[in-house]
Amino acid sequence: MADDVVAAAINLGPSIQAAREEGEKIRRVPPALAEALAAAGLLQMYLPRSMGGPELPPLTVFRAIEEVSKVDGSVGWCTMIATAVSLFPG
């Protein structure tokens, strides 16, 4: 699972790149891209296993967010915030 999120982040690169203009225009992560990030498991990487999440190690989470941020820093920031918040329900 750990390598899966990093690979998923890399694979989403072209979609993130393609959504940059729309994101700038609407001033948020476009809904289709947000759905793709969620489907790839990138928005709840810290969610505890007891709640159905992956509870990934911090270095793995860092690597996945780094890959998203290489393409678009704003999307990387939003991914980091979403996954950080996923730690709190536990």
C-alpha cells in the first residue's frame, strides 16, 4: 500500500498538469481532480486502520505529497492539508 500511493501520485501527474488552468480560474482544486486524488487514496493517508484507513508512515506520505507538489504546489498543499486532517478522527 505504501508504494501504491507514491505510484498513484506519479501517475496522476498528467491529470494534475491538465487541471492547472482550471484550478487557477476557479481558485480551488477542480472537482474532477479532487475526486481522482481521493480515489487514489491521497487525501486520507493518515486515517487510522481502525477507521478503514491506510495509516501510512510519515515518510511515505511525504513522498506522495512531494510527487504531487512537483507538478502543482497548490494541489500538493491541499493534498497535505487533507491527509493531515485525516489523522485527527482517530
